[in-house]
Amino acid sequence: MRGVVMHSAGDVRVEERDDPKIIEPTDAIIRLTASCICGSDLWPYRGVEPVDHQVMGHEYVGVVEEIGPEVQSIKVGDFVVGSFWASDNTCEICRAGYQAYCVHRVLMGTIGTQSELARIPLADGTLVATPGQPDADLVPSLMAASDVLGTGWFAAVAAEAGPGKTVAVVGDGAVGLLGILAAKQLGAERIIAFSRHADRQALAREFGATDIVEERGDAGVARVKDLTGGLGASSVIEAVGTQEAMMQAIHSTRPGGHVGFVGVSHDVAIPGDELFMAGVHIHGGPAPVRQYLPELIRLIWDRTIDPGKVFDLTLPLEKAAEGYQAMHERRATKVLLTF
């Protein structure tokens, strides 16, 4: 099969890889219909994280080709969506709704799903079948559910977005934009998007943003406070993962408010005195996407939401390197890879 391998920072190639095989009786093999490039894939691409001949990809949708002898909830021929963490969905942590911390979890990025085929561990707990074979135009949205929609949704839930709330969103990448969509679906009254890019501002408004703030850092915090009577937002989503973004999120939150952080953290350190005096709730980390997949698939299948709009560039798998470069140069928000 063909699959993406990152040899070193900036060096992405599509190569022949061995076809996956059933290893554990709880495995499934899927033939991917689509995959995509994640913003988190840019950290190694830019040299921020070490990388050495790493198989790439952790988001996936496709059709089940083979199942292990213990798999019961899905069958060959099902169209399925899975999370970037494989989980059994039965352990005590999973039952509490935190499948990203399953005691048997497997990070799909170690398997690589920017590929024609993929082995999915713990298939019963990881994969969710759609009601039938989806129309082609639904595939991008189902693809988004595998990570960025589920992550944005978790961020909005962690920030306690809901009726009557003012939500601010730090980060205008795919996760931040879909955090806006999630906050809107959860009933937020007002949504403030931090963004300096006209195309992303337009999509933010389409997803439900009521205000756009172009300032960053202290200036951005001051602008949010101006918009909220000096108090700050009641719910803030942090979808970047840098020190500046985290502090911007905390400082934009009113006392008693909630920060939902899902940006992959890089060198973030919150000063204890500032955290102590902020009086805010902070919750986040890797999103338990599996918790939300059934509901997200329903919303997509019913055409209530269209998160696939975050994909603004579609390329065949063989041109994956072009996709990485486009996202690195911010010429694309998120790249869909097709087969």
C-alpha cells in the first residue's frame, strides 16, 4: 500500500509500506476513503518535535475490509469513523467519558492513517459505523469528526459553553473554527473569535462567531474585556498550544469562568501566582473524541452541521507533501487527502 512517511523535518514522502494485517483478535483493517493532515503534524514538520522516518496520520474514515475473530460491533463493509486514540470503551476511564486515557489506549499516529489501508486496534471500542454508505459530500464532514470536530467539541464542553454564555476562541485553525461551531450548537449566546485572516474570519462567522478580534496578547485580552463590560468571557477555548495562547486564554476569562484547552502544549508554563489570582477553571488535554462520535455522526448525517468546510484544499495522497507545505505556509487551513 501507499502511505506517508516523514523522514525528517520538512521531508515528507509517499512510499510503499507493508499492507497491515490482523495482529490482535480485536483488530480491524479498513480501506481509507479519506485521510487528512492535522495541525499537530506541523510540529515535527517544522522541527519543533523530533521526527525520524515516522509514519504519519491519525485521522481516518473508510470501509471495513477485515475483522478479528473477537470483533462484534462492526462488520465487513461498514463505513466507519474512528478517533485518533484507539480505546476499548469499556474500562473505568472510558466509561467516565475519557476514552483518550483508556488503560489500553493506542495512539493511531504510531500506526499511520495517511495511507490506503490501516489496522485499527480495539475496533469495537474505537470505530463507529455510519447508518449506511455516506454520500460523497458528507465524507469531509465525517473526516472532521475523527479529530478536529471532536476536539473542538470537547474544548467547548470543557469551557462549559452553553445558553447565555459568551465564548472566546483563541486560535483560528481547524480546531478553533470547529470549537466555534460546537459552541454555537451548544447554545452559546455570543462567540468571539480571535483571527487575523479574512478567509478564516468568514468561516468563523459562518460557524457562529458574532465578533472578530484581530489583536493578540494583552491587546487581544483588552479587546475581549471591552466587549464584555470589563469582565472577560465566561468560556474560553484555547486551540493553539503556545505560551502566549494559553495566557491569552486565561487572561480573557472572567473570574469563575472556564478555559477549555486542546492545543497541543509546547513549552507552556502557567505562573502559579497568575493562576492562583485568576479564579478560573481549566480543563482540557487530548480530546476523548470517541465519547462524542455517535452524536457528531448523527448531526452530520442529518445535515445539521457541515464541519467539512474547514477543508479548503483537497489533494490526492500522492501529493501529501504539497499539502504539508500549504498548511505550513498558511495557504490552507486543513488539507483533505483522497484515494
